[in-house]
Amino acid sequence: MTDKLHELHYCAHNYDPLPVTIVKGEGSYVWDDEGTRYLDMMSAYSAVSHGHCHPRIVKALRDQAAKLGVISRAYNTEGLEPFLKKACQLTGMERALPMNTGAEAVETALKAARKWAYKFKGVEPDKAEIISCENNFHGRTIAIVGMSTVEQYKDGFGPFPLGFKTIPFGDASAFESAITPNTAALLIEPIQGEGGINVPPKGYLHLLRAMCDRHDVLLICDEIQTGLGRTGKMLACNHEDVRPDGLTLGKALGGGLLPVSLFLASKKLMDVFTSGDHGSTFGGYPLASAVGLEAFNVLEEEKLSENAATLGQHLKNQLENLNSPFIEEIRGVGLFIGIEIKSSEAHAREVCEKLLKKGILTMYTNRNTVRLAPPLVITKEEIDWALEQIAMVLEVSRAA
């Protein structure tokens, strides 16, 4: 309790964590300061997709840290090119611009889209529009929260930049109706994470791609949470064989050890940037490049996407079979699943607190939804154990 009070005294109160202090992690598990073990079913919002302290990624970090940690992009470094090459090869994109956090990658995408609109589409200066979806979550910067439809994210932080509009998620016709000659881009999560694990209708992304092509609008996919194997494929947009013009990656890209992000794009879009237009002291620094490259290698060689596809389907099937008075709906793809709790029965935080007592670490999100997004290294045995605990917490009946 002393540590908790200490934290409340010195730390800004911008989080309301569950009552546990985590001190150690390995694979799919974490331990608290009293030695209790928990199965991590959240993996830091997908940042720990490779599992906690993956030995290969830890080794890459240590080896690089002992050689060269940080140096400005004013100089070339030997690790950046192989990192960005691997990123482009695995995502099908042509160029990559390294940043640090997911929000920075999104900000980079917004800048690229606007400059492309002025330089290539012919939009009048300061008139470019970027469309996003209701219940989106793209980060916490002033510009990005200006796109949000969650009032708390915006409360007290205005005025916000102009040039953004929102449309309903999952409604392709609403997107086409919102397009004007000034529309530069559609920024979209293929599956909304913080919005409540919202999965759009089948074929939605494919329709958006066709509309963007027809109206000369960029399609930018935010895959910071859904990318890198989380949904059972390298990218969530791969489920519909859609190739975006721009792509943001983060979270899992740092292998659970560092903040590493990328804005990837077609050559035509990335070429809007010239020397001095944009940058970051830490974007693409040697430590990040080494960790990011090894994160890609582990993802590919250990077939984590395939594991997410197989175990994700198993988890979803078993959850859908639960006969619980608390469950409103099960949503998700791969190991990216939400259990929406009936608001008349309980708040999702209460469920998370009860799961914590059962040895499961997770967190709630919008639409009164409990998020289940474990490390992609999780096993079937661990999934089945988690299902047993979830069944007990949700008071599942065993009637035939």
C-alpha cells in the first residue's frame, strides 16, 4: 500500500490502474510484488505481443546497447536499413519513416496526407480535409484528440486544428457521401480497439479502397494495435487483401521493450517529405532499429500470426458458447477479442477486478467491453485455463 500511496503522491492522476503492482514478466505471465502470478490477457494494448522479456529480443537490445545506443539521424547507422527493409517486405509497402510512439506515427501520416493533397492533388492551401471514424482512437495529441468522438478525450484541451471530420464506422456509403474535392485521406483502424473491439462488416475495407481510388483519396490504415499478427495475419487489412497508401505501426514493433513506431507508405506519398520537413531525435535510433528488426524476425520465424489465428478462433468459439447472464456480445478477430458486458448487470471494470483475483490480467474499454488480447506466444493450455476463470467470474451455467 505504501508504494501505491507514493505513486498517487508524485504521479499525475491520468490513470486509474487496477489494484496490483507488477514487478516481473516472462512469456505470457507477470508477477506482482507479493509473488502472485497472473496470466496477461492484455499484453499492454498489444505492445507485448511477443511475450514478456522474449530472450531473443532482450539479447538484441543488450548487444546493441553495449555497442551504440543513440545517435542523431544526422548520421547514417548500420542497423536502420535492414530494419526498414524488413518492415517494407513484410507489409508490402515501399517506404518507411521511423518514429517512436504510435501517436507520432499517426501525426506523421497526417502531415504526409496534407502535403500530398497540396502538392499532388491540387487542394488549395489550408483546405485539406482528413476523414476518420466515430469511436476512433489514434492517440492523444491535440490534433488527434480533435478527431475523437469521446468527449473526455477532448474536454478542456481545445481549440483543435481544423480540417477533420468523422463518419460512422462500418458504413461505406457514409464515407463516400463525406468526400469533397478537398478530401486528402481516410484514416481508419481496420478493427477499432479502444472503441470496443469493433469489427466492421465483411468487405468494408475493400469498398473503402475502391472509393478512395475512384475519388483520388488516400487510404491510411492505423494498425498500431491490430498489426503485426494480432488478428491472425501480418496486418488486419490483409484479411481483405487491401493495400493502403499509408500504414502506421507501433506497440508490438518494440518487442515489449521499447517504444518503436513506423509510418509506411507508397513511394508517391512518402516522397512528399524532403530533408528538414520532418524528423525525430529518437526515430530510428540504433537501439530501436535492432529491437524492431528482431521483433519482426521473431514474429515471422516463430509463426506468431498463425498462432493468433488458430488460438484466437478457439478462444472466440469457446466464449460464444458460454451461457452467461452478463454477456451481451463477443466481438473480435484472432487474439483481439472483446466481451461486451450487459450494462444492466455489471460494469466491465468490476469484471476485470474479479478476473484479477482469479489470476488474469486484463482491462476494460468502451462499450462496457472486457478486452482479451494476450501475448501471441500464449498456448492452448493457457487459453483453456483462462476460459475456466472467465466462466467462473461470469457465472456461466452448465445447463445442457
